[in-house]
Amino acid sequence: MSFIILSYSRIREFSLIYPDAKEPLDRWYEITEKADWESISDARQELPHADAIGDCTCFNIGGNKYRLITKIIYKKKKIFIKHILTHSEYDKGHWKDDC
């Protein structure tokens, strides 16, 4: 069973501001939508730079230029896109309250 990803609109909005992020974010979406992960270990098999941070999973996007912060509920096969950030925005750490 594949994942339901909520919400693609965040990818679309971020890509309008950072057009070079669209292709790697769409690639992440395609991989993740078809995935059948049961844990962070499974996610790392396909996306080796996935990191668990609290209740969130962080993905490096576009050669580590951007960070995609998600909350993955493996048993329900749902992924919530919490934040998409530039590397400098990520470094500020404001997103950590959601994790």
C-alpha cells in the first residue's frame, strides 16, 4: 500500500518562489507516493539522506540546498508536509517546534 501525501500544494507554492526546487521535490513526491515504508530505516533504503528528528523526518532536497520536513505516520501510510525550507531557514531551527 502506498502513501498519501498531504499536501502537494506546499510543493507547488515553494516551487513558485524557488523554481529550481520543483524537479527534486517532484522526484521526492514520486518516490514517496509509491513507497511502502514501515520505518525510517525503510525510507533510508530509497532516500539515504532521510533523518529522523523528533517526530519528524527531514529530507535533503536538491543536493542539500533545501530541506523538506515531514511527519510520517507509517501505520496509516500518511505523510504530512510540515515545512519546505532553504538551508539557511532550516539552520535557524524555527521548524523544530513542530517536531
